[in-house]
Amino acid sequence: MSRLGYLPLGDHLAVSAEPMVRAIVRIPPVRWALNLLGHVTSGRGLVIAVPYVWLALFFLIPFLIVLKISFADQLIAQPPYSSLVDFAEQGYVTLKLNVGNYLFLAEDALYWKAYLRSVQIAFFSALICLVIGYPMAYAMARAEPTWRSVLLMLVVLPFWTSFLLRVYAWIGLLNNNGVINNALMALGVIDQPIVMMRTNFAVYVGIVYSYLPFMILPLYATLEKMDLTLLEAAEDLGCRPFKAFLTITLPLSMPGVIAGFSLVFIPALGEFVIPDLLGGTETLMIGKVLWDEFFSNRAWPIASAVAIAMLSLVLVIMSFQHWLERRAAAAR
């Protein structure tokens, strides 16, 4: 022990505080905290800290709360779940984690069927968006510079209208007495209305229509920056246009394809509004199951486990996307 440890309080105060402060600053946790505080309080640090604070407040903290509830027991109370930590007598603290909520998801066919159906619908919706959006993005990237801003505005224009109103508009279009059926019957194409509402077809239409701009925008950003002299060189060497597209344009646009596919697939995976308004009883998606467990059954622990499992699936998909992007970058 240092000499200061044996001095009375008055002598401690008489000794200069500078050596003590230096000693405290040398402690690793204190030094790390001061360095972090110095970075945060700088102008650059404040700019960087804003998105991290935003993510901590609106993603990390809610995620931890949902993760906590997923290990709780269901109760008929307010809130409808038990506490994970119990304080017993004599200072004992017990931690109870109910992993049965996750085992229940694997045992009940409703949940894994909902996951598989959600993956199926999200995948084919993203594939349809890719088939439709790639030619549109290609045409926008090859258009005259004066027209590109106009075409880009037309793609973004639907975002100026409420998402819910746009989905409701499809109800008026796809109903048995809707605009499409009335027009086809007036033209004599059909004799009776085609059932389109409350089907998987309506769900695909709603998802593709709603998320198509998310496919077009990253594709356009990638194709617009592509060096056209590569295509000219291929044409000079006798390469046909379609083969040049397959060997040059398509590989160089893969980052946009991967980004657009992910931007459509990930939100469509947990979509609730479109299946609820346009889909039928056979349209079983995990977003609808999550809503029913939270608000109809009030099974918050089960619903939280469903949400954590869905988030885990999204993280796996994002990791795969990151691997594909790194592989595409290495190939370039």
C-alpha cells in the first residue's frame, strides 16, 4: 500500500491531487471511457454517434425487451408475462429462462408452415420484382440525361401516397365487382367475375406493386454508373448484344441485383398489411401469426419468440447477402 494509505484525512487533503488524478486516468476502463468521450464530443464524433444512438434507442433496446419477454412465462395479468428475475429471502436471486417458448415453435406446425410460406411468397415476389424492375432500370439508365430525372421521379412518385391507401386501392381493382372484372365483362372477355381477392395472387400483386421501387432504385444506381465503353469494345470484337449483356452488363450489375433483391425480400418476409387486406385464409404469413399472438391471443412470450426467430432468419439472409456482395466485388 502507498504512503497515502496511512495518512489521516487532513493530510490526504493537503497532498496535491495531481498524482492521484494521473493514477486514476491510467486505469484502463477510465482511459477507455475518456477516449470515447473525447471522440463523441468532437464534431466528427457527434455526427457518427447520431445513427448509433438512434439504433440503440429504436432497435437495440426494443430487441432486448422482446428477447427478455421471449424467455418469460405467459400469465393472465398485466403485463401478460412473468418476470425473469426473482428476489428470494436471504438475498438469493433466481433467474428463470423458459426455453419452452422456442421449443413450442418447432413442435407446432402452424409456425414453421407460416415461416416457409412467408419465405416462399417473399422469394417469388422479389423474383417477380427483379424480372419487371431490371428492364425498367436498364431503360432508365440508358435514357437521355434530361429524361432520367423524370423517370426517376415517376418511380418514386408512389411513395408520396400513403402505403395503406395504395393497398386499399387494389381492393377496388381486384374485387368481384371491381374495376378489372367490370372492364373485362364489358369487353366480353369473361362472362362472370374472376375471383382475385382473398387469394395468393392478390398478395403477390400487392407486394410486387408496393416494393417494386425498392428493386428499381439500386439497379438503376448500379447500371447508371457502368462504363459503356466495355460494351463498345465487346461489339468491336464481334460479340452480339445479348451475349454482351450476359457476359458484361449482368455480372457488373450483380451488386444492384443483390441489394434490390434483399430490399424486397426482407420486408416482404414480415409483411402484415398486404396479406391481411388482400389475402385469404390460405395465405398464412408470419406477420399475421405474430399479430394474432400479440393482440388476439395475448400470448406475448410466444409472440416474442416468433419475432426473435424471424429476426434470426433475417440475419442469416443478410449474412448471405453480405457474402454474395463480397464475392461479386472479388470477381470484379
